[in-house]
Amino acid sequence: MDKQQRTGSHRQARSVALLTALTVGGAQLLTGCGLLSEPTVVVNVGYQSKTINTVNAGTLLRDRGDFENQLKELGAATNTKYRVVWQDFASGAPLTAQMIATHVDIGSMGDYPLLTNGSKTRKYDDAATELVATTGYNLRGSLNQVVVRSDSTARTLADLSGKKVSTSLGSAGDGMLSTAVKTVGISKDSLHVVNQDPSVGASSIDGGQVDALAQFVPWPQLVIYRNQGRLLYDGGDNNVPTFHGVVARRQFVDGHPEVMAAFLRAMKSTTDEIVAHPLKSALRVSALTGIEPEVIYLYNGPNGFVSFDMTLKDPVLAAFKPIKAYLVGRGAVTKDFDVPKFINDGYLRQLFGPDYPQRQASVANPMTLTGFDDVCGLPVTDAAQAAEVWVSGTATAVSATPTCLLRRVAATPHIRAAYVPDTLTGLRIFADHAVWLDDPDAPPTQRYKPFATTAGADTYRTTHPQAVTVGYAAAIGQSRTAG
């Protein structure tokens, strides 16, 4: 009763709004013929259509109709009607605001917003949320990156001191930036941080209003692909896992556990589709969002940035500790927020049954490049070397090494995109935007080395002084006769 009194009129207003929504959505619907016999449960789902590593809980899930199909089957068994209302958001902050208002029942967002969501909603019994699943993750943290304008002279983060940097305050991109600047010995206060939505920030860097963009997937690589900037810093260098996940209002799912179970079953179907048909999925997400499919496939394809896995993994959840420390410092999360109590893997355990412990323990990317490289005559087995060419349409070809990929590109008249792993980290990058070194001392099929950043190439040269910079076009031409 004391808690209800503390929430005051705000809580009362939200409760009235919820009651109105339930009445309209309909425990019972009035028609000219009287009362309908079947009650209707309205499920409000919030998602971020352009955050492409949450498409299995949002964009693609909605498009495929998997959730509605699950609810239709459920309704036939329980004599209940279900109606799904989808709400699209640009980032996690406005989605959380709508969950506080009880206008969203299930939502997906990134790691920093997830923790903010749990802390802010717990003040209200009807809005309190719990983390029920992961959509996708990257153990290194490479889903967040910093890009600069293409003509920038900056080579490291330290060079951004005194410069304008666009980010979304409180987001995973902002958190990555705050951690990263500490590693190079500068204060975040030395940056002129501009708080912008990701799409606005991308436009700002293209227009020259800001010097750099620190954001989450897919915005950094989208800027790179569009030739509007280049990668300055990979969030993976922080070595802190980053991920996105699904939160749900406890009051709603406690009252409708069958809906939560149906959502996760549907999410699994969509996840399985992405893993089985990543290129097809990338093309469909592109059609729905307007994001170039080449960028989506960079993230969501084999050996890509994202491991699509719903289970709540220990190394991923361990990242909540530094995230909480950062958000407490910002005032976005209270110090007494109990993170373990925020996590509920019960629905996942119900979904996967006895397989859950094994699934939860594995951190292997379910999508990997395999096959045979007919250009170099080698099997494709090493993820740290494997590369891929999107030839045209839906045709792709694998290469055993980046050098072999260059040879394939040289022999292919038209290609859509080429992907290679960063030499130091294995990060999947666009071949034509990589920094290339020619190392004559390396084996013939490994002579050409791609790097995501100039800093990475510089690091390699400290132990391989014989390596020299070579342009992409020159590397393609020289690869035919190398070795």
C-alpha cells in the first residue's frame, strides 16, 4: 500500500489508461448482436526495425507472422482471441518509456537500454520487467563502433579530442565510447558529444556537422558502405561482450504465460530461419527496412558480427557488471538494482527442455563459412581466414583466405560485395574498405592481409616491418601472380 501511495496520481493515471486499453482491446467486445463469447487478449510488442540483430524478435518475426500463427493455434485450443499490436522504435529509450506507461508488453533492445529498462520500470508493479531471452550477441563487443568522416586525419580515438562526436546518450554505442576513451588515456569530457538518434548521426557525419559517429549495429558499417566514413575504432577492442535481448512486463506475462511461451516459440522459428537461410533473410530485412542487404549480410551472415542465439549465456550476462557501473554513474540505473532478479530464463528452459544447459554453455556462432575454395584449391576450415564473395543475385562463393578472395574477385567480372576477416581480430569487414598490407614473407595464399583500421595495420607492422601498404585494386591485380 505504501508503494501505491508513493506512485500517486501518475500510477493512477497509468492504471486508468491500462483499464481503458483492456476494455477497448477487449475482455468482451460489444456488437449489434450482443456480447461475443471469446475474450480478446491484446499483446503490444515493441521493436527496433533497423537494429538488425534484433530482427528475430521484431522486423523479420513480424513479417513472417510466426507469432500470430502461434497465437492462432493457442487461441483455437483455449477459445481465446489474440491480437498483436507492433510498435517500431528508433532506440531503446522511447521503448522503455512506453513500457513504463504499460503501452508495450514485450520489447527488444540493447544491453545498456535493457538494464536501464529493468531499473526504471521496477518502480511500478504493473510496469516492472524481466529479461527473458537474448536475440544475438558478439563476445568481443564489435556490435558498437566509432567511424569518422572519410577525409578525417584521425588515426586513433585520442585524435578525437576536441572534436564533435555523435552518439545516443545511454545507448550501447555511448557506453562503448565511454569505455574506449579511458583505454587511450583521454577524458570523455574532452569530446564534444552530440546526442542524436542513429539515423540523424549518420546524416550528420555525411553532412560534416560532426567529426565522428559512435553507434550500435548497423549504423557504423552502413556509413562505411555508403562511402560516408571509415572505421576508427572497433568496440571489440574493449573486449566486453555486447548483445541485445527481450524484456517483458512481469504483470502481463504472469497473467498470460502462454503468450510469452508462444512468443519465444515464434522467435525460435524466425531465428532458425535466419541461421538456415542468412542471405535470403538479409534480402528480406533489406526490403522491409531500406538498409542495404550487403550491410545486413555483413552483420547477420556466416562468420558475421552477430551470433543469433536466444539463450542467456554466462559471459554475456557477466557484461552487465561494467554496464551497471557505467549507468549508475550516469544516474540511469540505481545502485541497489538487483540484476540477477531481473533475469528470468524459465521460459527458455521450458522452450528448449533438457537441451537448454548445453545450448546455454555454447558460444559457437551457429553460422560459419565452410566449403571448398576452387580458386586456391583449398578447403574452407579456418574461421580466422575464411572469406566470402557475394557474386550476384543470391549466389555466393567461399574463399579459404583473403588472398584467395582477391584472386576470385580478379577473375569475376561483377560482384555485389566481398567480405574478409580482419587479420588481428577475425572481424568480418568489407574487402574494399579494408586497409591492406602486402607481406612478402607470408605464405603465398596468405600474403595479403586485411585490417579494419589503420591502427590495426600499424600494430601488425610493428612485428612484420617488411609488410607494406597496398591499395585494394592493386592487391586484386597482384594477387594473381603472388607467390
